[in-house]
Amino acid sequence: MPLDMIIGAQWGDEGKGTITDLMAAELDIVARYSGGDNAGHTVTVGNEVFKLHLIPSGIIHEGVTCIIGNGVVLNPAVFLREIDALAERGVDVSPERLKISRSAHLITPAHVALDTAKETQLGAGKIGTTQRGIGPAYSDKTDRCGLRAELFDDPEGLADAIHAHVQAKNKILQEIYGVQPVDEDEVAAQFAHYAQRLQPYLVDSAHFLHTAIKNGRSVLAEGAQGSFLDLDHGTYPFVTSSCPTAGGVLTGLGVGPKHVGKIIGIAKAFTSRVGSGPFPCELEGDMALRLRGTGSNPWDEYGTTTGRPRRVGWLDLVMLKYAANLNSFTELVVTKLDILSGLDELKVCVAYERNGERIDYYPTDLRVLAECTAVYETLPGWQEDIMSARTMADLPENARSYVQYIADYTETAVSAISVGPERSQIVKVEN
Ligand code: IMP
Ligand code: MG
């Protein structure tokens, strides 16, 4: 089908980039539909590790057109840094194959300053944002005073809008938060420069996609963040300010549901999250360290964007099943199964318990979730190294059973399993 989706099934960092990268080779268009440079994708190709925050991972493949959709908030400084770094490594980042929606909202230094000021003021109650200005930029969008990329078509209008924007934000920074203001003229000069460089990248993105789909071109919506960071369905307020779930794809790109094909949920074989908020399966101590890694490998559980050690825990199947329903997953990809090799026993959360009562669904009220403890099922582990497995038959029986347990519980077929960071380290499952 013309529009397939890659959606994070947990709290982000499920390994979506690798799967997008794998699929992109056979696609025409890869589009980001939500979030901004709070995302971080690590894609390993041979010996080269690419870390991308904003540009879709499809860019690594020649012949793929990449789109920053209308639902994205774009920091032009980060965008330029990424295209310059990619160009240096010989990747074609010309406007012919990389496009920015005119309706995407811009992130300014004032948004970044506000994000930091707000988090600092919240103290212990902080969200744990990436401090990239994501929340303030989406607030302006919802408040109908945001700056859209279309301003790059109109240098004078851009200058006026930037001055008015910085003045308004400086008032809040100084009077509400008591912090340093942002230099208005400096920001105006920066944005005048961004306009010159980025104007050629602008496109009426929904129309571009409608035409592409009509002409039979295939589009992959590349998810950022994850279902439980969704503004509506995640662990509010410990969420991001956009909708990474399947519904967000439709509004974030401007394409209707009749074109949707696969809705691929990506789930790590265990659970991780960065930032604050309840996490019933969270592990501490040696087992946490075992799952997280020390940080010496690029795939260890440390934030791509912030470098923060991620909180880790056993696989939460209650969450996963909820995500499968929120998104109508047509299939699941289980990533990082290799990390579980060598453990005697594996636990999976199959329900929660609160005040002696068993709960078998994901409660939306965080106060309830915070009081839940995980009810685990224990499954046997495997000792074999599975990194060179390429078919189900190559996997030890207990690894196959672990994957089957996930499919049965979530009532969703598992279509692939990643067993290492390399593009080739994938087990495709015949269903
Ligand atoms: P924000 O998106 O920077 O506002 O951060 C809000 C919450 O979402 C924080 O807990 C972040 O750590 C988390 N978050 C945002 N983007 C990502 C991501 O790409 N992966 C994992 N967590 C993320
Ligand atoms: Mg990430």
C-alpha cells in the first residue's frame, strides 16, 4: 500500500531508525510526521554510525525522497548542521530529495530558553524534556502564534515575525522565570540566514504526498518517540507535545486513512525510557546495568539526544498490547533480542497489581499507574549468541518461545526480530 507506518510501541528508542533504514531501500519517500530534534536515531551501516535527530533515516539511501512533514517542529540550526554533516560524508542532501513542509513550525532559541527555564522551575517535578524547545514550539502552534517554515518565502515577514516572537518570549523569560532574555537582533540575523539556505527546501507537503501517492509512489511514515510519549495517550504529563501514534501520521502528513497499508509497531525486547514518570517494570542494580550496558557501545541504552542513561526494565506486555490497540498494529518488530542472550530467566509483565487487585489493562490515570506493581510471568532464557541468526530456525527454542509469547499476548504477529545493530542482523519471520 502507498502509506506504511513505523510506530514506536513503547517510550521511544525502540530501534525504529534501523527498521526504517532497512525498509527504505525499497521505498520512494520517507516522511517524518511529528516531533522534532528531540528524536535520535542511530543507524549503523558497515563501520559507519549515523546519528540523526531531524532528518529521516531514509536519507542514507540514494533514490529516497525525505520529507519533514507539517506535524514536525523544525529547528533550522539543527537541520543545517545535519545536512552539512551528511553532505561531508557524501550523502546527497539537495532539495531534490529532501523537503520541508511549508506548514512545519519553527523552533527558535527563545523556545529552547523557555523549555530550559520551565524545567528548571519545575525542579524535582520536571518532565525530563530534551530541552530542545519542543513543548514551547507546539504550545505556540496550538495557541496559533507559531512561526511556520513558509516564512522563509518572505524575508520581510520573517523578520517582523521573529522580532515580535522574541519580544513576547523575552517578557516571559524575564518577568516569569527571571532568566536572561534572548538577543532579538541576533536571532533575526540567524533566521535571515536560515531563510536563504532553507527556502529551496520548502514544499506544500500534503499536496506533494497526494500527487506521489496518486502516481503509485510508496511512502513510509517514520515514527519518532513512542506511543507512551503521545500527548493524548501517553503517560501525561510525562510525554512529548505531539502525537507519535498512528493518528498523528494522518494529521502530521495530511493523508487520509484509506491509503494506509502496514502499521508496523516497533518494540524493544525489554523496556526503556528517558525522562520522568511511572514505570512499573523498572529494574535497578545489576540487572538494570546488564540491560542498559555501560555506554561503551553505540547501541547501549543512553539517550542519543541527551546522553542520559535510560531507565530500563523487563518487557511490559500490558503496555505493548495497549499500544497495539492504540495504533492498530498490523505487525510487530521486536528489536534488540540479542541483549537478552545469556540470562537464565526472563520476566515479562502480564498484568499489574494495585491494592491487591489485578489489573490487566493500561490505566490512563498516572496516579493509578504509579501505584501499580508488575505481575510477571517467568520464561526460560537462552545462552547462545544469536547475533548471526537470520531465520527463525537459527534461533534457540527459548528465544522463539519468547517471541511467540509476545505475539500471543498482544494478538499481533511478529514479522521481524533484530539481533544486532547492523542493518543485516535481522531475522525475518514467515507468518
Ligand atoms: P520533549 O519531547 O523534549 O518535550 O521531552 C518530553 C519527554 O519525551 C521526555 O521524557 C523525553 O525524554 C522524551 N522523549 C522525547 N523524544 C524522545 C525520543 O526520541 N526518544 C525517547 N524519549 C524521548
Ligand atoms: Mg531515539
